[in-house]
Amino acid sequence: MKNKLSKEERHSKLKSLIDDNPFLTDEDLSNKFNVSIQTIRLDRMTLNIPEVRKRIKARAEQPIEISSLKEDEIIGEIIDITLNKSAISMLTIKANQVFDRNHIARGHILFAQANSLSVALIQHDTVLTRSASVDFVKPVYLNDQVITKAKASRIDNKFYNVEVQSEVKGELVFKGTFKMYYKS
């Protein structure tokens, strides 16, 4: 969004972006719209959009009922979920999840976040991953906040396909397709 938008256009796009990704910071939005952070803050205030911490807290406080996994079996924190349709999780990369020499996140951590979100998304007692096709697009580093979004589509009475994308600061870092088997 290099060209300057009118205030009305910016407000419309700002609201849409935050609805799609509530984890965007004022700095992220400032960079996307090529305006100052203060302008973004004023825009949010005008639109009654809370700061990122309050948006995340509000999402996290919503009750979530998952039948396929226990809460401690999920990698990351589920922020939003509509069972059998879509879900969002957040994971901040910690020191024990990176390689010591370069502070890049271990691949199995990103895979585990995406896979556990895919399992949690399907509302059945038993959900297993039948197959997965994944791409590690960019490296993820210590302290990065990984936002993973999953969208499910039912194949038949035994399988779902789940499309997953993980981002850091709005940039794609991981994507995959998980074929999930379920049994009630």
C-alpha cells in the first residue's frame, strides 16, 4: 500500500486487516499504510478498535470447547475457533525451541503448532493426521510470535482437508495441507 489512501479508505482497509488478523501491531499497520504509528493509533481510536494486547486478551478469554485434544496437548494458544471450519493459534518462540547457534526455530515446532491446530479444529473424539504436505517458507527466530490460521473442508464421512498458514508480522513463514481422519 505504497500510495497514500484517503482517511476513509485507510479506515476501511484498517478495519478489514484487523478483522482478518487481530495480532497486527500498530507498527505493522504503520508500515503497511506508510503512515506514522500515531496516525494508526488515532485511526484505531476513531474506529473504537482496541490495542493489540486487548484484542488478544479478548479473544483468549472466549470459552473454547475442543473434543479431540486436551488443552495441554495443543502447541501454542488457540485464540479463535469455529469447530470444523476455521481456527487461529498463537505461539511465541522460546529459547528451548530454537537452534543454539543461529536462534532459528526448529521445524518440528512450526509443524506441531499447525498439526495440533488441525486436530483441535475437527470436532470428533478421535482425530488423526493421515498425511501432510508442508512448506517452510522463511526462517522463524527466537521471540517471534507465530500466528497460525487453519481452514477446514470436509472431504467425506471420514476425512477433512485442513489448509494451514503461519505468519510472523504478517509475512508467510509456513504453509501446509493436512488430511485429517476422524472417528466419533
